[in-house]
Amino acid sequence: MKNNILKNPACKVTPGTVIVGKWHAQSYRVMKPLGYGANGVVYLANGKAGQVALKISDNSMSITSEVNVLKKFSKVQGSSLGPSLLDVDDWFRTDNGITVPFYVMEFVNGDNFIEFIEKRGTEWTGILCSQLLLDLDKLHEAGWVFGDLKPDNLLVTGPPPKIRWLDVGGVTIQGRSIKEFTEFFDRGYWGMGSRVAEPTYDLFAVAMIMINASFPKRFAKTEDTKHQLRNVILTHSSLRQYHDVIMKAIEGKYSKALDMRRDLVIAMSKSNVSTSQPAKGGNVKANVVPKTKPTKKPANQSVKRTDRKSKKKKESFGLTETLLILLFLFLAYVLYIYGQLI
């Protein structure tokens, strides 16, 4: 795909080239390419307002569609689902006499998702994906599916670390066919479902992103893909804790992003508790309390205490998930700051 795009004279722009809009007369000096998609190339450029991301394509319908998506995103309250749209125009290329459309977005500066995980550790996979699922829920509620969801389209900004989306070329209205996809993250490629734009399609991709975080080089499919993916999860220590969550997403058993997020948070909390326990063979004698003869209590007193404990459990259960999420976000921030200092 990359080579085909670069061979296209409309999309190939050398660093130092100045792009001047035909209608708005805004100028942008190209610095370097940032990414390649099926319908164009995104470049880092300098404009009047500083650094921006500029996407150029010879497909005017694709550009129009992506611009409309970015405009829709800006109307979703309380969320920054994608980069801000800054300019839309045409560029007349004097070098070859071609007029091509382009649009300019906010430049989101950060680490690629996989690069961030490699720097900070796979324990960040669950934390970042829980953020991603929260944003996906808002996108799905607005009637859209991301489609071409993959680490290449995700950046981690901060501090504190936060997921941001790039390249909305694959965003599709629910119920239609997926416009763009990348095989490793496409359930159709793995034989696990259709390419109809629905929430389950994105959630399958989230599961594959989690696998990709532990297998950065990816791998090809075999005949029994479900069995293959299950074995991959079980044979890698950083994925085993998420086995049930990942497999449910792969099998399309989550209808909502928030349901997957809830189970992901629970899996992280269980892992955190287990790692805090003494290892086998470790020195646990310091924790042993000398045994004393128990004092027999009246039966009715024991029942009352049990009732009180049960009542307290019920009262606190509703706060559990919220507290866990806050705890993990706090730990994530502390880890990030510590990483910056060292």
C-alpha cells in the first residue's frame, strides 16, 4: 500500500515543498510524511499556526468523507475523538499541472501505541485499551464504527498518558460495509465474522491490538484461527490475565464497548491482587499470627455479624469499578512520571 501511494504523483510531496490553498490562500511547508493510507498520505507541515498534519489525496470523495467525519467528531460532547479540523482546500501543483484536494488537522504529538508499550512495558496495554474502549463507546453511540482500528492509527500523548486517534479514513456509518481495513485486525481475515460496520467489528480489533502489543511483529493465520489465537494468548504471560476478555471480543460476544471495558478492568484488578501476594517458597513467616484457642460465641451474635458484613459488601459494590479505574489511572500516571525521571 505504501509503495502504491508513493508512486502516485498526486500524493508524492518532497520535504520543503510549499502547498498553497487555491481558495483560502493558506500556505503550508511540508516537513516529512507521517503516515500512509489507502487513499492518501499524511504529512507533517508548518503553517501559520505552527505544526499541523496535512492529508493529501487524489480521491476527492474520500477527502470529503473524512472531513465530514472530523466535523461530526467535533460535535460529540465531552470527548476528543479525533484531531481538530483546521482547513480544507485544493492545491494546484505547478510541477505536474494537477489539482488535488487536501485537508489540515491538528498535529497530535506523541508515541505510537506499540512504541509506547515497548518503552513502558506491557502492563500499560490494559490501561490504554480501557481508555480506547471508553472513546469507542462514544463513537458507537454516535452511530459510527472506526473500521481500520490498529496501533498505527493510535498515539499516546501526555503526561498523563492518553490515547488519541489518527487517520479517520476507515470510519464508517454502522450497517454499511467497512471501507478500509488492515488484515491482522480484520475479523474477516481471521474468519471470525463479516466486514459489516458494527461495534463488534471494532471490539475484535481492540482484542488484536492487545495481542499485537505482546507480538509487535505480528504473525500469519493458520487453518484453525480460533485455536491459534487462543494458544497465542495462553502462551504469553502478559496476555494470559486477559484471556477471557480477549476471547469474548474475538468471538463477538460483547455488544458494547463498555461491557468489554468492565471485564478488562476486573481482569486488571485480579492481576494486581495476585502480584501482591507472597510468591511460593517466599518468606511468609512474618505474616503468620500465633494460633489461639477460639472463644465460642452465641449463635445469634454470629448471624448478626454476618448480616452486617453482607450489608456493607452490598453498599460498597456499586463503587468498586469506579475506584478500580481511578486507582489504575493514578498508578499509570505515577509509572509514567517515574519513567520520565529515570
